[in-house]
Amino acid sequence: MSKPFIDQLTAAVKAKKNPVLVGLDPRLNQLPSEIRNAFPVDTPQGQADAFEAFCRGVIDAVAPLVPVVKPQAAFFEELGPAGMFALAKVISYAQEKGLLVILDGKRNDIGSTAQAYARGMLGRGQSPWNADALTVSPYLGDDSLTPFIDAAVERNAGIFVLVKTSNPGGAMLQDLKTESGETIYRKVAAFVEGAALKTATESGYGAVGAVVGATWPAQLEELRTAMPHTWFLVPGFGSQGGTAADVAGAFDENGLGAVVNNSRGILFAYQKAPYAERFGEAQWQAACEAAVQDMIAQLAAETPAGRL
Amino acid sequence: MSKPFIDQLTAAVKAKKNPVLVGLDPRLNQLPSEIRNAFPVDTPQGQADAFEAFCRGVIDAVAPLVPVVKPQAAFFEELGPAGMFALAKVISYAQEKGLLVILDGKRNDIGSTAQAYARGMLGRGQSPWNADALTVSPYLGDDSLTPFIDAAVERNAGIFVLVKTSNPGGAMLQDLKTESGETIYRKVAAFVEGAALKTATESGYGAVGAVVGATWPAQLEELRTAMPHTWFLVPGFGSQGGTAADVAGAFDENGLGAVVNNSRGILFAYQKAPYAERFGEAQWQAACEAAVQDMIAQLAAETPAGRL
């Protein structure tokens, strides 16, 4: 693709008029029976085939509605190599259907090893995995992030660095205060914002984004102010407790600057009220679609995303 | 396997009388021409086949000498799904040859996603990847580490949590001091040691180990004292500048408690003095073997590993 990832993301969010990111987290025991019965799911290959078929079905349902999806590497990697082939096929299928793809791998390592991850994963049509963007973990520090940033810039791709994660235990390190009174997550945020500023396009945002959980509304506001060039990937909406009102602070005044992830709440909507009653298991794709539409409406009503 | 990983590791280090961990980091441009010419390395599948053949050759050379190997996931993942199949085959081959396998993936995520990684990767004969142990990153905090610890205990496997990494940039977060004057790496170390203590076997060591770089000799000593139940995985020896004397502090008084990784210095010994002259490219396996024997001798001369 010819444009920087962040410009593609901005354009896609504007075109679809919403910031919903659908997380592709297939879980065997929650797959609709139609899918489970179509494959020998007692083998890794059968389970990988079922995951691929399910994700294709989700993509078919949501591609007309949302700008971007986020396959979770762990659920595919859990199946061994067969799962990794399915992951690659899901990424390609999503892109064929016009979606951007953020691969959620939370990878990191040092020096030439970080380069290997970055070269392997980042860049549509330029890497075996073809991800448009990748999530990256920061514990190894600045020289471990630089290879990902460089590859992202070179290949018109993006990265999202973990800053303030949605889980309660994230506080163990991220909320520690340093001698200067600043939290660890603000230290990471400062590095990320610096890298975002250096790589910013005319959109105002850079190739380096941040993961900031929907479960921390005050920190979302704090970091939105502190990180004006950094696009946020916001997990924790729905199943983890984050609401539309909680994520309002993640956006800029134009409703840009954040995508809000929902995985289980969309993928397995057919199992939950009110969708279970309206659609039932056979219409699981219609349930996905309705759950996306409701999330779009909630964000439009309660956040600046309503201005999109 | 019937014994906890840490007991298997202790037994293997005692049986081989050395703590050398051979890192399996295949790099295309450094493969011996014998291997490069045998496969169509301009395709991901050809390159994956070359990586597998090379790693099998390394394993053949080092299996009689060392207790454990560490495949680096990034170099296989760089090749896409084909690389992941090669990784699985390399893990199995190393185990067939009597080696323990620590998969270096530096994985982590939250809750059920962390469980998916742990279930997929940990446990020989009990997971698609069959790793005896896995490296794990701690930025996401305690509740992200617990699923890995639980799976390790349940399956007689192990994990090594990043504490103080070998790269200079590791200092960015790890060396920050909190308000109480303690470094971040000591905060992680305290959690790891607590988990190691809870899972300790009669060996005195637990299912949870720590990654501490050879490039920080003072911190190796400091952490050895602070973490008496924690086995160390020590990267950074050789190419990154760590010497045998630098890693002396990693061991307990019996020469146990640490494995010291060397990747490039062994794998590509045939390209470097004095092995290049003695062996040349055609005898690259003999060069690996000689480099391992020299490292064993250096550690025996300058560290408590000499008591093994």
C-alpha cells in the first residue's frame, strides 16, 4: 500500500464513520455448532480449519461496517503450526475484504531478533505475515522498540506499544511511581509520543501508537493530552467492563485518535442477551452484525466518535 | 515427563557437567553454503527447510555435550507459517536427541489469552509446541504471569521471566528507581522469587526462573543473593560482550542455578577465529563442537560451574 498505515487507518475510520476494532479471538468451546460440526475439531488441523472458517464468517459479517480487525496470535499459536497457517489465511482474507489488520502478538526482543519479528510480521505484501500493524511490549526498552519503529516507517506499517493495559495486574509495574513522581506507564508514554511525533504524517498522528485500556478512563484522558500524536488501541471494552462513556477520553475533538476493540462481545454475541433471543445460534453472523451496530451507536452517542 | 522441569534441568546440568545453553538462532546469510545450496532459500519454505536442516546439524554436534538448547521463535516466525512448522520440528528433534528445550518467545498477554499461549507452548507431549520451558515478558503484571506459572506447574514445565535483560536499552525501564528507591527489575525479581519459592522442589529451585543478562555482572550477583530459589537464564555471553568471569555471580555455590546462553558464538563459530582457521566452512559442525568445548572450559575455570 502506498500510504502510511496511520493515514490508511484515519481514512478507514472516516469512511466507515466509526472506530470499532473487531478482535478475532476464536475459542473452540464458543464456536457455533455449525462450525464445530463441520470440522474434526479434536485435531489441531481440524481446530485450525474451524478457527479459519469462523473468522472468515465474522469478517464477512463485519467488513461492511468496521475499519479494522485484530487477530489475537495466541489463540492460533495455541494450535501449533497448523494454527499459524490459519492465522496467515485469516489476515489475508480480512485484507481481501477491505479491512486493515492489526496483529495482536505483543512481540518484542533485542536488536537483530526484534528485527526478525518486525521484518517477518510488518507490512502488507512485504512480509510473510502481512500485518498492517503489530502490538509490541516495551519491557526490553528503547533499543528493542526501534527495530519495530524503523520497519513500520519503511513499510508503511504501524505498531502499538503497550502503555497502560486493561487488566488489574497491569498496575503491578505500570502504575509504580519513579523517584521523580512519574508513573512507569508515563515513561513508556513519553517514549511512544516522541516516536509518534517523529513519524507523524499530515494526519497529525505517527506510525507508533499506544495500547491504553478502556478500564482506565482517567488515564485515557490523561494520556490523550500527553500524547497528541499517538493513536490509541483501546482494549477492555465490553467483557472486561469498559463502557462507551469510559473510552470517551481516548478520542481527539474530531472523533479520531482511537480504535476501540471488542472481541467476545461481537464474536460470541449469539450466546448473549439481547442477541441470543433475537438471533439464536444459526444466525450467529447476524448477531455479530447487530452487536457491531449497537457498539457503533453507543460510541457515537457517548464519545467524540459521534462526529465522524 | 514425570519430573518437574527444574529437576530435569538440574539433573541434565549435573549429567553433562556444564551449564551451557545453545541458542538456536538461524540466520540465512550466515548458514554454511552446504546448507544454503541444498534448499531453494529464495522461498519461505526453502528457507524454513534450510533452518531446520541447519538446526538439526547443530543439535547433532552439541547434544552429546550440553544439557539444553533455546530456539529463538523470532527467526522462525520471520519466515511465516512455514517457519513455524520448522520450529516445531526443531523442538522435537532436540528432545529426541536428549536435550531440554527452552523456547525463547518472550510471550505474554492477559487472562485467558495468556492461558492460550501457556497451554499451546508449555509441556512436552502435552502441547502442540512441546516446549519444556518458555521465556515470558512481565510488563502486563502479575495476573498475566500467573497463567504461565499455573500451566508450568501443572505440566512439569518451566518459565523464565525477563528481569534484567542484556541489552543497553533494557535500562530504560528496568533500571528506573521507584519512590521506595528500588529498581523496577527488583520489583519483577521479587515477584519471580516469590513464585519460585512457592513452586520449589527439593532441588531448592522453582518452576519460575529469571532472565538476567551476562552484561550486568554486578546485578547477577545482587540478584543471585535476592533470588535464592530462582534459576537464571543468562543471555549476552560472547557476541554481546559477556565473559565467563562476568557470569560467575549467576551460580550458586554448587555451580547450579544458572544456564548461560551462547547463540552466534557457537552456531557460526566456523566463520570466526580461531575456528575458521582450524575447521573452515565444510567442518562447521566440528567448529560448533569446539566452540562449545571452549565455552565449557572457560566457565569451569572462572565460575562455580567448575564444581559440577
